[in-house]
Amino acid sequence: MKTVLITLVAAVLVACSPYNDVLKGDDYSLKFSTANTLYQENSKRSYEKAIVLFEQVFQHAPKTKDGETSYFLMAKSYFEKGDFYMAGYFFGSFIQRYPYSLRNEEAFFLTAMCSVNNSPKWSLDQTETYEALNAVQQFIDKYPTSPLIDSCNKIIDDLSYKLEFKDYNKVTLYDKTGNYKAAVSYVDLFMEKFPLSIHEEEVRYLAIKNGYFLAENSIDSKKKERIEETLQRYRNFVNDFPSSSYIASLKALLKPWEKDYEF
């Protein structure tokens, strides 16, 4: 009985709260000002309340200044509370509804940031990372003189490195599991995709290392060709990284081939 009474009292208090009065009322100026106040409170719960009021104002007068502002701040409320899928939808819709709005540059940027925030960690499927890269690049193309360009370029670098790091880990995984052929092949793909990678020295070392074991475990008809390919990789590596710490271990690894092949 006590629990029921407490629940009833709480329900009455909520029903009589100032917010609820504004929500149910017909004063749209008050709805708009209350929504703005809630938005400024900067909490997930206040953003949720503000969204409801902003939507009411927009629905009441979509072509007014308050309607436009309400729709934009509704999108920003979703963004601030971390619902980036909903925020991305509303920012995109805002641009379509208000194509001449002075807020469109910010809306376009925040649309891209929604995609960036939806990009998963490197070990997961990176479809959304590619979408984020595309969204940021679209912003750069549309607003090439924006003061946000430097930030966009940094974001592109970070997203691109996430993709690079994922592929780098594929190379190292093939190496760790003794999948020699895959390791060698994937290094070539990796260097084609990321020719300026900070991991270049290491992955090229791994290609030589795995190339050696691949050749040693090959049938006679393929062994000579694979040895020559591996030795050419080694020569190129020494030429490009003459001071590499990997050279000593590679020399030791390839030593059995010295008597038959010129390095």
C-alpha cells in the first residue's frame, strides 16, 4: 500500500511539473524558450526534454525563424546526447529543408562528425569509417575556405590510419600464424594501399622473412623463383633502409642461400 501511494504521489508531481505544463500548453513562445533553457543545461535528460519541445515548435511553425532554429537545435540535442544516427538524420534533413540557412555549414560539418563518431574501433568492420571519410571529404569540397578545414584534415588522417592499422594487423597476424604466402601477398597489397606508411620498414621485413620460409617449404618447381623474389626484396630493403636494425637478422636468416645465390 505504501509503495502504491508513493507511486501515485510521484505521478501527480510529474503531471503538475512546470515542464509538463509547458509541454501540454499552447504557448509556443514559452515552449521555445523552455527548450532553449533545457538545451543550455547540458545533460542527457535535459536534451531529451528539449527535443520534444523543439519538435513541437517546429511542427507548429516550420517556416518561421523559431521553427528553423528548433529543428537545428533538435539535431544538436541528439548530437550532444550521443545519438549520432538520429543527429545525422536530422542534420541532413535540416540542410534539405533549409537550403539557404546560414547554419548549413555547421550542419554539414556536424553531419560528417556524426559519421566520424559512428566509426568503430579498428578491429571491427570499417564500412562506417569509409562513409565517415567520404562525409568529411564532401564537407571539404563544399566549404574549401572553412576555418574547420584543418580539423577535417586531421580527422581524415586519423580515420585513414585506422584503416591502415587494421591492414597492418592482418600482415602481422599472417606472420604470427605462419601463413607465409598470405603474409607475403598482403604486404604487397598493404604497400600499394599505404605507400607512405610508418609501418613500411617492418612489413617489408616481414615479407622477406615469410618469403624465406615460403621458398624453403615450396615444391621444387616453385622454389627457385621464390628464392629469387625474396632475395630481390632483400636487396631493395637494404638499399632503402641501409641502417635498419632488421638487416642483421635477415642476413642470418638468408645465410643458407649464400653458397648458391649472390646477395
